[in-house]
Amino acid sequence: MEGLEDVFSKILHYFEKIDRMVNSFVNAIDSLNKLDLNNAYKSLADSIRLDTEADELRREVFTIMNRYISDVTLRESISKLLRMMDRLTEWIKEAARYLDILPYLEIPQEIKDEINELARLDSEACKHIKNAAQALFRKKLDDAIALASEVEKIEERADEVNHAARRSIVRYGNKIANPAILIMLRDFIEALENATDYAEDVADIIRLIAQYLKSASKA
């Protein structure tokens, strides 16, 4: 049991790192809105550092998981969960790269408002996922299912904001002289929305694992 608990502990630590990574990214945007460039770039650097640390944890989990999780279905589901979470972080990293390049302060305010909302939704989705994972591995399975189900609502809201942001780019695009900035801005917004898509995929896997463990406990 000690080995299994170590696996679960590392997985939860992994989810916590990602939650902090996304929060640091959101803090970078908040700092830019406050014209605090020093904290903005520090937060971006923190986000990249936390992602690197999370990657190391994920590799550790894969290394020890086969040794301690004998249930093949559970092991494969957790592997899929970690891979989906890694793809979520890839989109946050992609958004961070665009944020580092874009002349953010020159973006029309309405578009910035929609960027802020998408970033907030990414953070909220990751917070729910972290809490759902904690409930899952502490065997509070109904809580895990309920928390994961909330992520679907967040993703639906992100779809709406993404659609509104596209309209805003069309409406205010003539205020941005450089067409390369318009393309990057569109891709930046898409990256933020894609992160919530993968957050929903992660939440779906958490629900499936919770339902599997509930069924297994009754067998």
C-alpha cells in the first residue's frame, strides 16, 4: 500500500503544480493589465518553471506506476489522464509564448476583457480538476464526479467567450495595423480556449475512473 500511496501522492502533487502554473500565467495577464511589467515577466517565468517541474513529476509517476498499480484498467486510465493533462499544459505554454510576443497593451480593451475571461476560466477549470483529483484519490468518488462535472460548464462558457472574442477581432481589427499581430492574437485566444477543451477531457477521465472504482467496490 505504501508504494500505491506514493503514486497517488505524486499524481496529486502533479495536479497542484499545474494549478499553480496556470495561476502564474493568469497573474502575468493581471500584472500586464496593471502595467506592472516586472511582475508580468516574473509570473511568466514562474509558469514555465512550474510546468518543467510538473513534467518531471509526470515522468516519475509513469516510472513507478507499473510497479504499484496492478489493475490494468486503472493504470491505463491514469496514464490517459496524465497525457491529457500534459496536453492542457501545452496549450497554456503556447498562450504564454504569444503573451511574451504580443504588444499586449496595444490590444483593444474589449478584446483584452475577453482574454482575461478566458484566462480566468482556464484557472477555474484547473482548480476544479485539482480538487476532483484530490477527491478521487482520497476515495471521495461522488465528490470527484460532481467537481469534474462542473468543468463541462466552464468549457461551455469558454466556447461562448471565444466566439465573442472572434467577433471583437473582426470589429476592432482595423485598429491593429500589423496583420501578423491579428494572426497571433487569434491564435493566442484559440490556445486559451483549447486549454479548456482539454480540461473537459481530463474531467471526463476523472469521472470515468471514479465510476469504475465505484463499480469495482461493489463487485
